[in-house]
Amino acid sequence: MATERLVVVGGDAAGMSAASQARRLKGPAELEIVAFERGHFTSYSACGIPYWVGGQVAERDDLIARTPEEHRARDIDLRTRTEVVELDLPGSRVRARDLDSGSESWTGYDKLVLATGARPVRPRLPGIGAHGVHGIQSLDDGQRLMDTLRRTEGRRAVVVGAGYIGVEMAEALVARGYEVTVLHRGEQPMATLDPDMGGLVHSAMNRMGIRTVSRAEVTKILTDEEGRARAVATSAGEEYEADVVVLGIGVEPRTALARAAGLPLGPSGGILTDLSMRVRGHENIWSGGDCVEVLDLVAGRTRHIPLGTHANKHGQVIGSGVGGGYATFPGVVGTAVSKVCDLEIARTGLRERDALEAGLRFVTATITSTNTAGYYPGAAEMTVKMLAERRTGRLLGVQIVGGAGAAKRVDIAAVALTAGMTVDRMVSLDLGYAPPFSPVWDPILVAARKAVSAVRSAGV
């Protein structure tokens, strides 16, 4: 039997999970595995970078699940600091460049996995490439930021953008003793929430000393005579002094290779795959991680939702397919959690604008409760917002902002969304209760009861 060759482009969660799973199913005599990674690191937690920057994680290497050497010890030919710059699909080969030497070479494949990830959005603004301006997506990005922080004498930071990364990096920089200003274009921070829920996040950020400026359109990064960032300017004519600038605007799928090769892309620019993570129309090409679009099970359309949980699952599915097994990734409901200091933030399913874009008629219900029985010491407030389909009562989405124990309650809603439950059915869920963990009526159930009333009041 001839040995097949698998080529993997991208050495983080999806790529190396796929390579590792394929290796479990097929030995080196059956499958040769060559993996290319443009950075220095593999199989790391990008989600942990803000906590390394903030000091909660002591060492960079604590974020690494498996080193390049560990992958190589498992008969995976992993080539770091090597970037694939061209896909030749008719020839079943890739062209890769050694980023240290500049040399290039072609490598043929029988099976190909594209796990190129995402890249931080960097708007085309004057000064965006200045020293001291950092996007955060990879561990290499995190290392560059840490190097800048160690060299910088000033203690002023501007974070551009107030999504998950922007908010988490703002908290991390406050923990390092920086005076932090967050500039964002929206009405409220955390555009993944509806504005009324984002307002709760805004208040919490202000309480912890983060200056948060809404509706701020950044126009340029001002630099000093040495080409280092010194301030951020906005369309309102304001200038915010900065010794370091962090871009938290979001990420976009890194799919230039796929686009140039003519692979199918979705509305967000992510690669389109089938349920087995095969690229549509290509039998021997798979893709997963932050470079793909996935099916939103609630809205019924593909979306770009870059999360490490999805990437690792994609890799397992891909590796099974490459190794001769069978697995599928049916889709997601869009669950995510984060925190700002002691405030926990969670969402799953659709926001109001998502539901409107999907053409759904809906009602909303918002309640305020506590994470434990109100009389139990340390009880903290939480706000739960629930969206339900107007006619059927089908749960459409949940957002939660509150104290300790708030965020993981979103998992109840995620399961209900995946099961297609109505809010009326949710009221009967048998959830755990004891005063240290919940009121008699869990906040999720209280919100569901109010949503049931809203559905009945709205009628057809």
C-alpha cells in the first residue's frame, strides 16, 4: 500500500488537532503528515493571551498545550516559521516560504487541510503600522506586545475596539498599572450584545477606571520623531495620548490563499465546508478553525464565529475524515463568555438585530435576579435578557451580564437552543437548586417565565 501524504496549513487548534487525530487513526507507514506554521508556536490558547498580559497566567509557555517538538515526536513533520504562499490545486501541491531564509519549495499532497485561522482587523489609517501598535490574535502577537510593554516607560494605553479582545485587553492593561482608554464606534461596548446589555458592561468598565468613549471614529495614529505611536486621533478632533495602542476591532478569516485558489467563500469571507468539514466541491481538501464559516443553527445561515472551542472540534472531525473514519460538525448556536474584572458577560443565539436580519418576529424579556439565594452571603446581581419567536415561543437567544456564576448559566440556554426548545418548555427544566448556587427560581427560568408572558401577550 502506497503511503499517502497529508499537508496541513496552520499549526494551532484546528490544524494540529486534525493532524493528531489523523495520526491516531493511521500510522506513518500509511500516512505521512507535513504541517506548516508561520509562527514560532503550535497548539496554544490564544484566548489566554489577555490573562498572560494581565499577569494571571505567569508564563507564556503555560498557554501551550503541545510544543512543536512534541508533535514531531509523534511522527508529524512540523515546519515552523514556514508560510504557505500558494495553493496549486490542479497540481495537488503547495508552495511554502521559509520566513528566516526566504527560500521556497513545493510540497505535494494527497489530502490537504487548511487551518489558516484569522487575523486582527487593521484599518487602513495613517500610522497604523507604527511601533507600539499591536493586534492580538496569535501567541507571536502576544509576545510582541509583551516586549513592547517591557520596553515602554510610559503607562498610557489606548485600546481601539470594545469587543471581546478589546475589553479583555483593557482589563489586562489595567492590571499592569496602565491608564486605559477604550475607543469604539458603537453605541455601547460589546457589540455581541444588544445595546441595553452593553450599557451594563460600559458602567462596569467605568467603575474599574477604564475610560470608555462611545461613537469614536479613529482617524489616525499619531507618531513621534522615532516613529512610535504617541496618540490616537478621532473624527471628533480629539487626541488620546498613548504609549501603546492595542487593536481590539475584531478579526477576519485569513483566506487569501483560498480566495486565490478559487475555493468557495461565504458572506463573511470564510471558507465554506460541508458537515464533515470538507471544502465544498473538493473531495480531498478540508478546512476548519477561524478561517471557515459555520452553520448558525438558530438563524439557518452560515456565520464567521472564531472560537477555540469550535476550532478544536473541527480538527477532530477533519482528522477522523482524513484517517478514514467519519464525523460531522452540525453547527453552532453562537455561545461565548467573557469578563471585565468581576463582571461576567455571556451570550448565545441571536441578538435583536440578528433576529431582524433573519426575518424573525420576536419578543424580548429582561429580568434582574441574583446568582444565589438573596439572603445568602455574597449574593450578586445578574441581568438576563431572552429573545423568543413571537408566534411559536421558540427560544432565539439569551444574554447575561452579572456577578460570579452568571456567565456559565448561558450553557443552559445553549442546550435549549440546540434542542429547539420553546420558552414555555424551558420553564419546566429541572435545574439544580441550593441557596449557595441559585435562588429557588433560577434566573434563566425567571426570564423564561417572563418570555412566555410576552409571547402570549403578543399573540400571533
